[in-house]
Amino acid sequence: MRRFQVAIASSKGGVGKSAVSIHVCYALSQKGFKVVLADADSNQSSTYWAERAEKNGHDLGFTVIDGINGDVPSDCEILWIDTQGNPDLEELGSLSRNMDLVILPCGVDAGEVTATFLSIRKAELQSDDYKILLTRVPPKPSRRGKMLHEQFQEAGLPVFNSSVQYRICHVDANESGLTLGQMKGRAATAGAKEYARLADEILKAVEKGDESR
């Protein structure tokens, strides 16, 4: 197979960009893919997460490299790029043209939703090049996540069916250098299943795009 390239980009901080990166890369590696995460964010959150994993003797199942100067291994099948936070519109447009898929994580508060709408419009992103991912979604009985999903759909914007629910175990995973899939407990198990479903959606999206090329 040819190498697929996926980038995750956010115009707002605090939407879980690096947590999504770590967990989806883990989920993809569990499906048998050779995954490389290129950390191009100056905050280096993904890099520090991987360093904590190594320090604590955990194997994330994929490789993390410097997103600016790192060399991508030749056997890499999926290259995931954790981009610099708040990219300018020109950079976002360039990503959409050069990646197989750009993922736009979006939290559920009004400011994050507005920022996502504006980024898509001003960067003139094409619907085949990106997908919105709702993150930090409050658990039921809140309907906020469902309502926002419908709002994006009604606006004709591509949005993942999968979303990432807010769970305190994300904090525990980050501190220990683990993924939810490597942790015990009902919440961690449910979260890991979310990421596995999201990974399946991402694979379908990039494979569909590959067929259309």
C-alpha cells in the first residue's frame, strides 16, 4: 500500500488535538499498520506523552518523530502529523491540498464552533479534503454533541459520526504515558472503543479518497 498522510489541525487550543493524535495512532497500530506520528506543534505535547511512555516502560505501538526535522522511516504506512496550533489560513489550505485528509477537532462551546466555521470558510477548504471531529463532548444526558453534529451536517460540512467524549481518565493516561486502550476501567474501555471506531472512519475516508484519485 502507498503511504497515507493525515494531519490534525486546530484553530483553538484545548480541543484535545494531541490526545486524539496519540490515541488514534495507537488504534491504527493495533489494526496492524506501521504508524508514525510527526509532532510539528511547538508545544510538543505528543512528544512529551511518548517520552513519559518510554520512561514508564510502556510501548505505544507507533513511532513519534520531530515534525520539522525528523526522518520518516521507509516502512511507514500511515504518517500522522500533529500540526502547529492555530495555523494560518494559507498553511491550513496547503495542508488540505497535500494531505489525504485533514482532521479539524472542534470542542462544543460556541467559541470553538465559531472558530471552526470561520477557518473552513476563510481557508476555502474543499469538503473532500477535511472532516470535523467533535471532541470533549459532555456525556449523556447532555445532547450538546448530537445537536452540534446535526448543525454541521445541516450546514453541509463533513463531520465524523464518531466523537470523543470528555473523560477524566484522559488526564490519567497523559500523566502516565498510556493510552485508554492500555488502561483498566469502564471509562477507559469505552473511550478506547470510541477511538477504534474513529480510526475505522479515518481509514475509510483516506481509502475512498485514494480510489477517487
